[in-house]
Amino acid sequence: MDAPSTGKRLLPANAYRKLEGGEKYAPIVPAGTSIREVTGWSVTLGLIMVAIFSAACVYVALRAGSGIEAAIPIAVAAIFFGRLKAQRSTILENVIVQSIGQASGVVAAGAAFVVPAIYINEIQPSWWQIFLACFVGGALGVVLIIPLRKYFVADRHGELPFPEGTAVTEILVSGESSGGGSGKILLTSFGIGAAYDFFVEVIHGWNPMATTKAVLGKAGAWLGSYRMELKGNFIAALFGLGYIIGLKYAAIIFAGSILAYLVMTPLVYLFAQHLDAAACSQIFTYLGVSTKDLGAVKTIAEMSSDQIFKFFIKPIGIGAIAIAGIIGLIRMGKIIAGSVTLGFKGIGKKGDAGQVERTQWDMKAGNVLLIQLISTLGLGVIYFVVCTTAGGYGVDKSLLYSLVGMVISFILCFLFTPIAAEAIAIVGVNPVSGMTLVTVVIGSLVMAGIGLFGKPGAFVALIVGVAVCTALSTSGALISDFKTGYWIGATPRSQQVWKFLGLAVAALVVAFVIPLMDQSYHFLIPGTTISNEEVLPAPQANMIGAVVKGLMGGGEQPYILYGLGAFIAILAYMAGLPPLAFALGMYLHISITFPQLVGGFVAWLVGRSGKTAEVRQARANQGTLIASGMMAGAAIVGIVAAVMRLPQTNFAVQYVSTGIQYTVSKNVLGEPFLEEKAADWFAGATGQGLGLAMFLGLIVVTFLLARWGAGVQLREEAARKE
């Protein structure tokens, strides 16, 4: 995602270039100036932002396979709400709000990439295990990058572009003289996204899932008979995600979906429709495709397009995602080679204030080392509990396994955090998925090597992955925060200390949302071992879960299909396509990527509307705020809908839904569960046609919102010049 342009850069000229001999960068707030920074207001608002965006980021990542970029909307929210105070918030208070709030995205990434893989491996983690793994991983990311802060933000000033840090800084600086119009856009889009998805997810006033089979009538049915069907889940969250991704990457992702769902799926049916059950069984066995969850289906001719896609094509997507992540690491070879040694350079550096000026204060080195030790021991506690409870091992073996797990976790965090930081500083992209995959593979192999197999081994390896993934996300985001603080004149120690509180709240939210989503929607289809990707795609987690299951001896795996996906990813890279984006498209259901393509196309159209280049740029600049607000609002409603599907709320959704009728039944254990049946009008052309009409209305409202926001931005810029 490209950072929004602010029209002009607002910091001093030497903020973006190397300093000449004897030259020193002077931040906006000088080191000798004392203004409000850490206050009850900044901390409280930061934690509110953490709670909202942590929930939103996790929900969107689970439902759409990607996350929300939280830093920019949080910076805008800090400015907007800071203006509502009787005593307007200072720019340093806004820095603290943004720095605390940014914990939401990093913890959500660590959780959404790995934690669902635990459920996919048929393991039910406790909330405290999710919380502790995410919080400890984040804490390690903080304390491992602190010794390198000065090297990245000061010693290499002017060398590293910090794309996201630059955008956030410009927003915070321009907010000192702007009228707060961006905040109104953010809140308005939040309300639009929430209202739209409330009618979709709770009221079921229209059917957001449009299919060619229903919309095109006989022509759609004829195409469907050849397993060729176009689908789109037209909800605000997916539309907003596509808007923020942009047309280029949304189109590349959709191209992967076209290959997987509209080309490969029909081809599988075309060439295998005449095979009998015995021949199909041989194919399933040869490819490593599990048939125990196919029920009465014995032949490929009996399989629907979704079943063919799930059993044959999705594994190809998993292989493509895995190799795409590794390709990303290889492409960053120079960064990796130059940054691995940075962790060792940071050892022994003192972070005490002493005679150092305020803008260079870090946490005390002794406290940093102490937190590293406590965090690593915290992971050991999780590993020990897992081994003694889930694994049934004795104290001696459990101590051995937990000790090995601790060592692996710390070493990989130590080696990878500077890589993540430098990647963010240079290109603005953190190769966290590739490094997490490498982490999980190493953890699985080591654990299997010392005798820890099965579910306990998978559990430990995945918890290692959660911790390392969160640490990498945190270190990358924090180094960007440090640069923002350096440009503006914040106190690094304040950013560091209060980041821990943000991480704790984010980890608590994640530890609530992920089990909630499993209880309401299920990561595994109930009664099967099949991942429920149509509802909760979580592509990275499914990939990692499949890898761990194979390494820990969890049954047959479609390695041939994984290999085919790897080959396709390599071809995509050779053709000049971003392999990870294309691979995600192959893995994600086309009903997810289609509305994302529409969102990207609308963003492209909005950015080209207007009579002058200035107006067109101003309209394009609204994209991040509109999309972020819309996704956050939709995600919060999505979580509310999940709560309303729980027995603890007496399945409240049954009382307000119109298009779907719910009934409460009991399973073989006597436990209540919710059954649903779509009304005929809702499932048919009427409900889907109404859904398309409402989605078109959402597009029109988005255009009007961008036009309004552009007008506000241009008026504010004109006022600043006067």
C-alpha cells in the first residue's frame, strides 16, 4: 500500500537527507523544550485505539486474509479527538497515542498469521496461552530493537527512507495547523462500514454473496454445470480492503483467483468427470488428498466447484504462498546479510539517560536485559504447561522441551528482529510471513529431533511461531515509531515504556476475539478435520498449520500439490508478478478477491476524477482514511455479530435476522448450537440482486465521501498558506 501524500513535506529539509559534517538535525520539538507528552489523555486514547484496531485487524485478517494498516488512521484519530479537548493535545501527546495504538496491528498480525493454525491442528489453546504468547513475543520485539534504535534512526539518518514513518510524521505535523477534516472522514467512513455490515451480518437484509448461477439464470446454471462459477461476497470489509490495497495488487490477487477457480477448477472437472470411484480413489491417494471428509462423494464428477477447489487447488495455493515467502527472504538477502550482526552490535550498549539529551533517552540497559530474560522464561512456562498437560510428559522431559523451545524462540527473535526493522525502514514491507514459516519449520524439526511429536510438538512449534511472528511485527513497527519520534522530538523512553501497555491490551483483545471467532464460525468445519476457509480463510495460518501437521506426522499431506504451487510461484516471480500477491489469490476463494478487485477499481476511478491534478490527488489521498474507517467499522460489527451467535447471548441473532432463519438445536452431548437456513428470496436472485444494488450504493457513497474529503483537505491547505 502506498502512503498517502500530504501534498508537500512539512519537516526541515535536512530531515530527509544525510547530514553534512558538523550538521545536526533539530526536531520540531527541541530536546530542551518540555511540553505535555505522556498524559492521562494520550494513554487513554491510545489504549482505546488499541482495543478498536486490534479487534478490527484480527477480524479482517481472519475473514479476508489481510490486515488493516493501523498507524495512519490512528494518527488522524489522535489529531481529531485532541482538538475536542478544552486544552488541545500537543503534538507529542499525539505521538504517544499513535505509538501505543500501533501495538494493535503488530499483535494482530502475529496472532492472525499463526494462532488459527493451532485450532486447525485440532488443538484448543487457552486464552491465557494466546495472550502470553502474543504479549511476550511483542515484548521481546521491543527490548531487542531498543539497543539498535540510535543506529537506525540517528546514525543512518538520511540513508533509510522509512515510507510509513514519513507518512505518519507528515500527518502529525500537518495536524498542528489543519482543521481536523480528516478525522471527520475517518469517523464517517467508520459509521458507513458499521451500518452496511450490520444489515449484512446481523439483520441479513440482503444477500451479499452474488453468484453467476443465480444472477445469470440459465446461462449461469450452464456454466456452473462445468464447475465454472463467479462469486463475490460484497461486504464493506472486503470492499474497503481492496480500496486500500489499490487496483494493481487487487488485480494481481484476482488474477491468481481466476487461474485457480475459473481455470484450474473447471479443468480438473473436465478431465476427471468420467473417472469411476476406483480411479478417483487412486488419484486421491497418489496426491495425498484426504477423502474422509467427503462423505458420500466418491468421484470428482460428484464434487462441486467449491469442493474441487478446496481439495485440489487450495493445496497448490499453500505451496505457492510458502515459496513466495521464501522468495521474499531471498530477495532481501543483502538486508539480511547486513542486519544479522546488528543484534550483536546492540549488546552492551547503555540506554541510561545520564547526560544524554531528552530526545535520545532509552530504557536502562539493565531493565532491557531483565525484560528479555522474563519474556523468555514466560515462553518457557507455556511450553512446560503444554508438555505436561496436552502431552502428558513428566517433569524431566517437559523441562527439556521447554528449555529447547525457549532457546529457539530467543535466538530466532534475536536474529530476525533487525531484519524486520531494516526491511520496514527501507521498503516499508516486513517479510514476516516468510520468516515465520522458517521459524515454524525450524521449531518443528528441532522438537521432532528431541522426541516431541504429535499435537504437543505442533502446539509448542506454533507457540514459538506466534511469539517470533509478533516480535518481528513489533520490531518493524517500533523502529518506524522511533523515526517518527526522532523527526518530531519525542522521548524514545516514553514510546518504549508505554508500548508494553499497548501490547498487553492488544494481546488481551486478540485472546478474546480469536476464540470467539472459533466458537461462532469455527476454524474447522464441525465434525470434520477440514479447515473452514470459506468463512475464516486465514491463508498464512492454514499454510503454517498444514506444514506443521506434515512435519509432526499428522497424516497424509498433498506434497505433490504443494510442489506444483511452489513451481507456479517461481514462474510468477520470473514473469515479474509479485509472487505472494498472486499466491494469495490462488489460495483465497474468488468470492473474497472479487469484491477486493472492485474496491481497488473504485479507488483507481476516484483518484482520476476531478478537473485538476490537485483535485485528483486530494481525492486519491482520502483512500487510506475511507478504507481504514470502513474496515474498522465493519469489523467491529462483525465481532458483535459473532457474539450474537453464542449460547451465552441466547443466540440473539435469531431474533433480528430476516433473510436467514435460525433454530436452536442440541448436539449428541446435549449442548445447544445454532442451525441456519436461508429464506428462498434471500438465497435466490431477489436477495442477491438486492445485495448488488446495495453494494452499488456503497460505491456511490464512497465516491461522494472522497469528494467531500478532498474539498475539506484543499480548503485546509489553502488556509495554512494564508
